[in-house]
Amino acid sequence: MRAEFAEAMLQLLGRRKDLVFVTGDLGYLAFEGLAQAYGERFVNAGVAEQNAVSVAAGLARAGLLPWVYSIAAFAVLRPFEQIRDDVCLHELPVKLVGNGGGYGYGIMGPTHHALEDVGALRALPNMKLYLPLVADDVPLVVNAMAADPSPNYLRLNVAAEIPGGVPPFAAWRKLKSGRSAVVIGMGPVLQGLYQLSTPELFDELEIWSVGTLPLEAIPSELATSIREKRRVITMEEHYRSCGLGEALSHAFLTSRVIPQSLSCLYAAGYPSARYGSQRWHQEESGLAGWPLVSRLETLLRA
Amino acid sequence: MSKRAHAGHIGGALSCAELLVLLKFAWMSDDDALLLSKGHAVAVLYSLLAEVDVLTPSQIDSYRADGTELPAHPPFNTFEEISFATGSLGHGLSLSAGMALGARLKGLSRRFFCVTSDGELDAGSVWEAALFIAHHKLDNLVWLIDRNGIQGIGRTEEIMALEPLDAKLRAFGFHVVVTGGHDFPSLLAARDESTRQLDTHGRPVAIIANTVKGNGISQLENTVDSHYLPLGDEQYERGLDELTRAHRARLDEYRNAR
């Protein structure tokens, strides 16, 4: 999604005069065009994310619309207090952009993964998270963030390719119908469901994508599905703690849309202390490939 | 107000009192902005805001009381004069840098003054900001360091040595002005030298103001206790008396000089 993001930021420049793009020295072979087009409004703040986020808060206080880009882990976790105090507390329109949410940086290893970025930011007041699924979501999300006066986080990743396409980006999107269980997920990890080698299993799944957090009210169509099928499976490339599954659990209980069973598929971390590509880590966590088939079979036959 | 609130952080407030007075009454224009990065010295800031009628006497009386608008570190989004809630040390210089860069990008001539403590310089983020300010040659920003030599539970040079601080700042690319932090003739000279530097050389300026923690109250002066502890009754009476006398002497000096 990085190329689409850069393109969307270029397009945005034609419509807004208040943009400033701050990068934490990342974007090699991706943001050169942006740097040229933004000129003095492209600021490479170096490998110094704490300063970058506070500088962005200062820029926002000056009436500008700063975007701060880094690898997801570095964009969120190193400057967490700056995000909390300088951005969220003051409700300033700083737009954080983290690339490679989840295991996106694959073999680069655990320091480069972000398995707690969403959970960390969910705890903060005024923060709204955007979780695109496919490449076409990115320009819509960038425009929505530019129009959103609150602090935002954009979790970028390799875009999912969903056969037959998906509806335009929204807080809730139904991707497909299915007979016996409702899967609710966030981000491109949902692609694993479309690559299942077992068509009959796939047919059983109704799939929904969550596009923003905090969750918006559960759509009535989804509530009806959950009451009918009674089985919900959540799916996220993020630790279970403070992730989508926990957010949904709360939403279900407080809105009285109570499934009979709730199972969470999530990033397990590094259970074998071995490393690999994003796909390899997804499989180890049961989020893709045969491990996902086997998890789903167990859940659906239970 | 500090006595009524049984408030500590008196030493670090008294050490930067003249610095803030200089900024507010002898340096800053209406467009300029002050950010008190050492938010624990907020008693001085509130006093200044009362002096210019931004805060009312009853607001001052509510300092630190339940339900007050004036907590022990500056609040957020409450007063236009307080652009950021500070208190967690090591944020203010970066925030000032962002506002200064923002003003430059918008073509505004606004200037930004950031007052940090010296213990605060232990925080790595301060040095990230210093690199950033020097790299971007932010000549609409002045960094003032309240060099009182004492931090939370001891002397800076024993806890985390900062010296040679002026050389460090010069190496980062700042024009460094070292001044006494309590007498106005020195502070005014530091102001003039800083303004000259900013206007003619386009280099960022850092002022190291050598100050005394708890300045003006002899029992507090240069003591670690003055960082956290509130004033006792006797300390308060004697301290107030000392401050009043010093203030009168200063006024006389000023009148005689005219």
C-alpha cells in the first residue's frame, strides 16, 4: 500500500495547502516524488521519532496538517508518550502512518514487527485508527484522514487482493456471505481466507472487515447474521491483548449482540523462536495456509 | 499561592522567575509564544498570567485545589497562552521546534521561547530536538536553560553530569549565551546578544542562565529540598519577608538608575 499511499499524498497536495510530510528517515525508493513535490514541506526528521511526533504536534498547533511516517513499530511505540501527551491530549490533527503493521517486515525480525500498535493506540483518547484492506482503500482513507480533525493512525501493509473486489472503504464492510459462521477481521490478513485450499470451508464463512477503531455501532445486518449463525471468529495480525477480538467482545456485550461462541485468531508472537516472511509468521500463528484451515475446521466442527 | 496550596516545586519556580519576567515584559511581542517545558515551575507562569489579567485572583486562589483550572503542571487546551500541557520533561523543545517550523512555513514572523530545566537535559528527546533545531536553522526560536544545578534528588553534576554544557550546545550548532539568571542588566544583555545573533546570523540561540534554586529565600537557596518540599510556616514568613525586601531594593535601584 506504500506506493498507493505516496500517490494519494501527491494527489492531496493539489487540494490542500496545509500539508507537511514528516518521515523518520524511511521511504527509500518510495517517497522521492513526494519529497520533490512537497519541497520544504517534506521534512526528514531523521531517526528520532520522539522529536518527530512532538514537532508534528507543534506544526498542528501552528495550523498545519502534519503526517508522520515510519515503520509501524517505530511510529507508535518509541514516541508513545509524545502521542499521548502532545497529540491525543490536545486533540491535534496529527496523522501517524505506520508501515508494515503486524508481521509486515517479515524476516527483518521482531523489532520491526508491530503486534501491539493497535492495542497501544486504542487506549488513547481522541485517537481514531484506519485499517485499510485493499489498495483501492488507500486514497479513500487518506482523504478521510485529511478531513478528520482528530489524531489518526494509518496501519499500512501489503494490500490484500480479494477476488471479485470489495465494496468501497467503510467502517464496516461485508465482504461475502456464508452459511455457518461470521468472520470479522481487520486489514489484509483477511486475505488468508480467500486462499483456503478447501472451498467447502470457505463457503461456510460470512466475512466482514473492520475499517476503523474505535468500533462504530454494529450494523444491523451483521447483528442479524451473528444471531442466526451464533458463531463468530475474529481475525487479526496483532496480539490478542487489546486487539480487535477484545474490542469486539466488548461491543457484543454492550450492544447485546451475543454470539454463542467467539473464537479469536491472532498473532501468537514467536512461539518457535524461528523467523521468516510475513506469510511464514502468519502460518505459524494459524492466520494463513494449512494452519488456518485446521483452526477453522476445528472451530466449525466443534 | 504556593503556601496556601501547600505546594512544592518552589525552588525550580524561583530559579526561573526573572527569566520568565524578562521574556514576558521585556522581550516577547504579543505575537510571540512562551512554552514552559519545565512545567513544574508553573507557579511563576500562573503569576505572570495573573499579572497580565489572563488569570483572575480567584483562579489563582484555586491553584492546586480540587476542581481547579490550575493544576501543578500546565493544563491542556484551556488558556491560549499555554499552547501545550507540559510536565513530562523533554517535550517542550520539540514542540517549540514544531511551532517555529510551522510559523516559518506559513511565512509568519512569530518567535518562540522555550524554557527548559537543566535536569531535563538528561532526556534524549531534548537532544533530538537540538539536532533538529540546528539542522533547520530555526532562527525564530530561543532555548533558555534554567541552569540551577539541582534536579530531583541531587545535584546535576553528581547525578548525570552536563558540563561542559556550553561546549555541548556549541557543538550542536547553537550560538550560546551564558548569563546570570537573576539580575536584569545581565538578562537584558543576554537578550540583546541573542536578538543580534538571530537577526544577523540565522543561527539558533541557546541561553544558559546560571540560576540559584530557591532564589530569594535563603533557607531554600541551593538546596535539593526546595525541589519538592512545600514551605513551612516559619519558612514562609521569613521567605516572603526576604522576597519583599529584595523586590523593594530592586525597585529602588531601578528608580535611582533612572
